[in-house]
Amino acid sequence: MLGTITNTCTIIVGSLIGGALKRGIRPEWQSVLFTAMGLASLALGFNAVCRNMPNSEYPVLFIISLSVGGLLGTMLDLDGRFKRLVDSFSKPNQSVQPSPSSTSSPSSSPSLAQGLSTGVLLYCIGTLSIVGPINSALLGDNTYLFTNATLDLVTSAVLAATYGFGMVLAAPVLFCWQGSIYLVAKFFGDVISSTLLCEIQIVGGVLIVASGLALLNIKDCKTLNLLPSLFVPVIYFLILALV
């Protein structure tokens, strides 16, 4: 668990640094950081999809996963519940002031809820964050997690500079996510196959792209409603194992 603990600590440190810098950053600079994170999300998401799609043995599974998961998440109103919960603890002045050329719609100003949903996806849904705990559990190798920790240090600082100190709340989510994967790999290593990881990476890449679109005010895909999509490949492979 050393790698996961290190990764969690770097997000806390990065969030504190970024939150402190936020006070000295002009609104237009915050807007640029906001745009940069949107573009970075698109790049990371497309990279995950393009890298894993050729290796997929079930090329339609990600479509089914997004459809079923999206319907379930919408029925449960995960996005709405999460935003109402987080916004109840966030202050109105945490938002970035829109530039003169931007629209005046509510989505033009980023909220802490949007930042947390983006941060959780960027921290948790990625090759290093998923494969890292597995390597740590099965091989005792923390290389991937230490590398991921370095990347998350920078990412968390940039996100916190845009959304504020509240981004530190993403740290315990990462710890639970990687900790769960670590425990599953430790006790049920045979269940996790490279094929399943590939399918999860494709779905996760699409979710990161969706998050980037929201950051850039192109389309609010309500990414949190799509999160159950990540569990559909797992359930599908469990059914295959039982048949």
C-alpha cells in the first residue's frame, strides 16, 4: 500500500499548493488553467481509448457499458446528488470569473463539484492508477504508482488553482479506489485479466473525454451519471466466468 499512500499524499500536497496559489492568480490566468485542464482531459481520454481499442476482444462492450451505466446513473441522479452535496459546502466566489468573450450561462463558471468529478476521473481512471495497485499487490512493484503520484502532484495543483482547496476531497476517493483494487488483486488475482483491464480503460477513456468536454463548456455530459459504466465490463466478465 506504500505506493497508494504516496499517491494520496501528493494529491493532498498539490491541492494545498494550488489552493494557496489561487489567491494570487488573476481570473484570466485561472481561465487559461481551466481551459488547459479541459484540453489535457481530452488528450488523456483519447489516448486511453485509441491505445486500448485495437486490443479489445469485445469492441461493442464499451457502447453497452456506457448505455446501461448511463441509464442507471441517470435513474439514480448521481450527478445531481453529488453536485448538490458538494455545492452545499462550496462558496459562490470559488468560481472562475468568465472572460468578456464567454457566455453568461451558469456552466461558464466552474464549480467545486465539477472540479472534483474531473479530478476523481483524472486521478482514478488511468492505466497507472489501475495497473499500479495490481502490480503492487501481485509483484510488490510500486513503480507505476510512484510515477502516477508525480503526475497527480502537478495535476492536483493546477486543479486546485482553479477550483480551490476543496479539491483535497479527491484524495480519499483515490485512496479508496486504489486500495480496493489492491485488495482485490491481493486476494483474487486470478479474476483480473488483461482483457478486462482493456475494456475498463476504454470506458474510462471515454469518461475522461466527456469530462474534458464539460471543462471546455462544449457539452455537459453529466459524467458522474456515466460512472456506473465502469462496472458493466466487470459484471459482464463475471457472468462469462459463471457460464
